[in-house]
Amino acid sequence: MFLAGELVPAWLIFTSSLVMLAACGLCAWYAPWTSVRLVPTRQHLLLGGICGCVVIWLMSVHIIDNLWLHFLGITALVTLVGLRFALLVGAVATLLFALLIKQSVAGVPTGWLATVAAPAIVSRLVVYKVRALRSNNLFLYLLGVGFAGGMLAMLATVVTALALLLLCGQQAWVTEAMQNWPLLLLILFPEGFINGMTVTTLTVFFPHLVKTFDEDHYLGE
């Protein structure tokens, strides 16, 4: 979700900007940059992640003025590059998306919170939960992290977006969204399918590229 900057109050822009800068600063400080420098493939994944997110987001639905709705792809991004890099890649992608749709960068922090931060954190929590089961069933990873993780990530974005709309004073939009809640199912399944197929394909054919996938645990003897 991307909300035009003119609809976001100044205090929310300021607060969300501080959260975004602090989170990205910590991620940049603690991110394993050495592995990225030593493995060129990781560099390609980061650049590809930025491009992939922007492309997916540009296929957005603009049925309400100053509000863009789109699929995320964040769950697949988290499985490939990890949470810290996903937050950084998502920040760059959100900025590029705002520039491409010719919107003020004032809407970037709230867009990042709803589109990147919330689903990325939920996706990482799903990975932890799947690992905690200590099962070496490959389908548990593919279905749990990919499909279910993608749907839960979208659900997190929806909840965060509704909260941001309330803070922006858009009560009418929130009420209308709550009245049409069954439509949520129409976006949860496609999001799960997109991420699930992406994670499944990369895990099966290129398991070494998927950072959150333990090849020895799932594919070893």
C-alpha cells in the first residue's frame, strides 16, 4: 500500500520517518556486508530484489485517489536475503516506487511501514516458527514459509494499513474496508500463491540462494 503524502499528517510523517531511519540504520550496521562482497550472487539478489519489488508494485490498483494497492512479494524477498537486507531493499524500492508514480517522498515512510516492515517481520516470525517445529519435511517449509507466510504477510499489511488510515483521519475508508472484509480473501490467496511459487521454485532449483533454507536439514540424509 502507498498513501499519498498530502493525506498523511505532519506528525505521522515525522514519527514514521524516525522509525524507518532507525530501523534501516540498525539493519545497515548489523547486516553481513562481508558475505555480500565475497559472493557476487548476493549482490545480484539485492539488486534483483529492488527491481522485482518495484515491478510488482507498479502493477497496482488505483481505485481510490491518492491510494495505491498492490501485491507485496516481501515474503519471498525475506527468504532470499534475510530480514535486515529485506528492510533495506524495501526502503530503496519504496522510494523508487514513489518517484515512478510521481508522488512526494513524504509518503515513503508510511508506505514502507505497511508494505515492507510489517510483512517482513511477520514473514521472519513464520520462518522461526517453522524451524521450531524441528521437522525435516520439505513441504512444511515450502507451504508454511512460502504460501502461509505470504498470506500472513499480506494480512499484516492490511492491519497496518487500516491503522495508518485511522491515524490519517480516513475513517470513511476504514469503515468501507471493514464492511467489505470478504474481499480480503481475494488478495490473501494470490499473495500466498505468488510467494509460495517463488519460494518453491528457488528452493527446489537453487537452494543455495535461499538464505532462510537449511539445505542440510531438509535435503540431507
